[in-house]
Amino acid sequence: MMRFETSQQMKLGQQMKLSPRMIQSMEILQMPTLALQERIDQELESNIALEINEEEAAGPSPADQDGEIESREMVVGDTTADGADDFARLESMEKTYSEAFDNEYSSGSYSPSRMAGERDGKMDAMANITARGERLAEQVLHQWTFAEVPEPVAQAGRVILEYLNDEGLLEVDLETILEQRGGTAEGAGLTLEVLEKALEAIHHWVEPPGLAARSFKECLLLQAEAYRRLDDGENDQGWLDVHCLIEDHLDDLVQNRLPRIVQDTDLSMERVLEAKSLMHRLDLAPGRNLVNEEVTPILPDVIVEYDEERDEYVAALCDGVIPPLRVSPRYEEMSKDKSVDKAAREILSRSVGNARWIIESINQRKNSLLRVVNVVLSRQREFFDVGPQNLKPLPMVEVAEQLGIHVATVSRAVSDKWVQTPRGIVPLRRFFSGGTETASGDNMSWEAVKAVLQEIVDGEDKSHPLSDEAIAAALKEKGIDIARRTVVKYRHQLGIPPGRLRKEY
């Protein structure tokens, strides 16, 4: 028989929990400049007590330029505040105190430039943003509307174009399309013969050439034929050779086995090389040419410059896009005014505390990032003087011990950050890696080993490229003793093909 009992016990233990504000501080430390700018914009919209310091944004006065501006100490609020209440405060304030806060002097609607009738910088920036381009499906369907084909073929073509992938290729065979769409309203009357006619018409009417190809091989053949027609007979033989290589010797071409192609055909090596040169105009993903890929701009978080007078490198934060912030004096005063309703004071107090905390978190991010970069400058001087071949091993643990902070703080400080140096813009994390000891007793980071490997490959005789064993031997001659499998790993990371594919005939 089982017995169920209830009892009380006391247990002593320790737990470490992160408050919402501590999590927010770590997130801000990890953010790159563009992400931080977006976060600040969100905070300005959601926190009525946070505003841009217009005096600092306008620039220092002549008196400030002669002396150092005294820094203002920020008071950090209670870090155990309920995060859910913090993010719900704006809605409550708007509903209850709209008359008190929604006026022309609120931080969200008032700025000296607007009162002076000047242009709004944010609105100008939004007006200059490039409009979203049409998707691939929209563009090809638009082209297909101009095709001079019978309506059944036009309808079948619209169905086929819906199956294009991002590269513009047709990965689904026509039988599958007929099976999936034959019984639908838009696929009524579809037959395999009509689909084949529609696909042939798409290859003729829709650009660029190669769209809706059913394989990479067909894609290349369609483009080769289109370029042959465009050249109007000027290089007819060359494109016929390209067609021959793609149709019958594509595998040998991919593996760079050009002598075998010469042996199996009546083409000379010169004609094979000329055809291979023409193939550089072909594209394995023609659909990419119709879609403008969004490229995220790289904005350096730190700028490193050389000071000739002191013979040292100095770092400065690239935070010009980060507006100077302050706690709204008006709402800070209202949070302490006893004549204001108690509920309103509590909401304002939380808003003021959150505003102080976000400002302190941003200041802490600047301080931590600059301290880490200064350690990099002192430890990686040879990189800035000579180049990446002289990077030294720099584990994050050593930096953390030197600065007296946790290694996780160092990791967050360097995450997704970029540094503008006299050697170009490089990721900050690149300076932190392990390494090996050379034959001369010097320490060299793995990034430096990769740079030396790249130099060796760049300087090889392309008619007799080095094997992985030969590259390992060449590195050993330079005092870097690593295994062949490590050479293969680094070669892959650098995007260097094997020796047989690097050979030039």
C-alpha cells in the first residue's frame, strides 16, 4: 500500500539570475553600430523620458573646444524592476495622461529644427531609400505577358514560371507540374504537350537566357546559343566549341582535365582555352541577375589611425551616428513633483530609471569596446606595421585577465564589430585566435599562417601548381610546421581549389 505525505523542508542555496536590465546591457554591448542606432530609435519612441541632447548634437562651443568637456555622471536606477511593466508603460501613459504628455513640447514631437521650419533629416533619409525591387516571379511573369503565344500556351507558361527557384531554374519536371496542377482551376486543360510548348516559348521570350532551364547543363547550353546569336557570327566557331564542351565534356571541363578533352576531340588546346574563356560570360544562376540582393553595409565601430608624433596607433570610436542622449529634465522633475498624481509619478519614475539605464549601458559599451581595442593595438602592433602575416596569438582569456573583466564580456564586445585600420576594414574578432610557435621561437596566429599560405599559392607556377604536401613543405621552410590535413582545412577556408584545378595550360 502506497502512502502519500506532505512535509516542509528548509534548504539553503545560491542562485544567480539576470534581471531584464542586465540582459539589456549585455545585448547593447554585443550590438554593432547600425543595430545600436536602430535600438536607440526604438527606445526614443517607446520611452517618453529619453530624448536627444540637442545641445551636444549641435556640436561643442568654442569654449569647449579649448578644454575638456566635463563628463556627466549618470545615476543607475533599480535593476530589479519588472521588465514587463517597463515595456507596458507607454500604452498606459498614452491612455491615462494623453492631455499632459501629448503636446508640442513632448520629446517625440518637439525639436528646435522643427520649430524653426527646417527639414526633417529622418524623413529625408526615408525618401532617399531605394524602393523595393520586383521579385523574380513578378519580373518573369511581366515579361511573359508580352509573349506572342496562344492562350493555352500562355496559361501553361504562367503555371511553369511559378515553379522557378531563386536561381531561375526549373527544378520540377513537367510531369510533376501536370500531376500537381492539372486538376486545379488555373491548370484546366493542361497537357504534357502544351507544357513542353510553353517551356520552349519561355526560353525564347523571357530573359536573361537560361531561365527556366531544367538543369545546369541545359542552362549553359541555352546561354551559349543565345550569345552565339547575339555575336552575329563574329565568334560562331568559338561558341560552337563551347556547345561541344558543355554537351559532351562538361565533367572533364569542371575537373580541369583539358588534355583529355584535346585527346577525345579534334580541338586544339588553343581552341579549348578560347572556349573556356568564352564560358566566363555564362551564369549558373541567371535569375540572380533580375533580383537586386540586399547587401548590408559595413560601418566600422572603431577607427585606428597612426600618430606620427607619438609613433603609435590610436583608436577612436566611430559613433557619429549615435545621437547624444539625456534624461528629459521636464519628466524627471514631474516624477518628483508631489502635486502630480501618484500613478503618473510611478510611471514616470520607471521611465526615468530606464532612460538612465540605457544611457549607462551605451556608455559602458563605448568604454568596454575602447579598452579591448587598446589591448589589441598594444599586442598586434606588427599587424598594423607589416600586415596580416604578423598576427600574434591573442586568446580572449588573456585580454579578460588584463582588463579585469569576464571573458564573456570580451566576446560580446568584439562580436560583429569592425575596425577601420590602415590595412583596411577588418572584423575585430580576427585579432583573437590561437596560434603556433615557429622554428625561430616566435608566436604566429592561425590567421597569420593562412596569410602566408595564401602568399605561397599566389606565387606558385600555375603551370605546375603546388600540391598540399608541397605547400606544407614550403610553410616548413618558413618555420611553420603544420600537417597536410591542416593545409587542406585552411585552403578550404580561404576558398583555394586543389592543385589540379589551379593548373593553367
